[in-house]
Amino acid sequence: MRFEDLEVWKRSARLSAEIYKGLAGVRDYGFRDQITRSSLSVPSNIAEGVERRSGKDRQRYMDIALGSCGELRTQIYIGIEIGYIEKEKGTSWIAETREISAMLVGLRNNLADH
């Protein structure tokens, strides 16, 4: 299994890139740094987990990616509330994080079976 072939990795990497681009003009560097780091953590942990040898390690990294996805979703909600993220864009990003989370749960469960 190559992480580059996983749809969940592709979608989370694409979302991270969208967030980086979408928040480039935000002057609150603390917020921008935090949300971009959590967005980057999702595909990075998927990749790291897939590259691990043991099933337990793989599952652990999917759990970390799942946690980062929840963190990202929280930060998007806050970004919308404080006016850093346009509501329509943020709503789209939230929906994508929910789908990515569901995909991560499926992947984690699949790894448990192997």
C-alpha cells in the first residue's frame, strides 16, 4: 500500500493546500500557523502511518491524523466565527474534514483487520 494512492491522503493533502492558500492574507500569524499546522498534520500522519511496519503503529498514526482532523475542524469553526474564514468556504472545509474523518476511521479499522 502506497500512501500516495489513498484517496483520504489525496483529499487531506488537497485540503491542506487550500487552507494554506485561503488563509495567506490572515495577519493573525498565531491563528494562521496553528490552523495550517493542524491541516498539514492530517496527510503527514497518514503518510507516516502507512510507511510503518507494524499494524499497531499504522493504527496509532491514523488515530493521530483523526485527532488532527478534529482539531482542524474546530479551528475552522472558530475562524468563521471571528471572521477570518468566509462562511461558505469554511462550511465546505468543515464538510470535507467530516468526510476525511469518516475515511480515516474506515482505514484505521481496515488496518486492524490486517
